[in-house]
Amino acid sequence: MHSEDMNKPERTDFGRNWVSSSRFLFHVQLFAFVAFVLGGCYGLYSMRYPGKPKVEVPENTLYTPKYK
């Protein structure tokens, strides 16, 4: 073997290099979590209640009731 071959770094496989594979999996999990949270927030926002209904309240049940 030549000394040039010994100094050349080997190409590492995804399954063999634990550090870069775990870093990659961490970023994939982080992206999936953020996408899931944002998707849930958008789903809740798009299905929100359209508005407050106008409710008729009898006058004799108010905080200061009005009697006839």
C-alpha cells in the first residue's frame, strides 16, 4: 500500500457512521414534530367557531334584574 491510500478517508455508510446518522435522524424527528404541531394549529384555526351567537337573555335573570 502506498502512503497516499492510508491518508485518504474512507467513504462512510449511513449505517456505519453512528454520529452523522443520529444527527440526521434528530433533524428528521425535529422537522416532523414541528410539521405536526404547525399542522395541528392550522387545523384548529381553520375549524374554529365562526362567531359568537346572539343569545336572548330574559331581563329578570340579569345581574340587576328588571321587574315588570
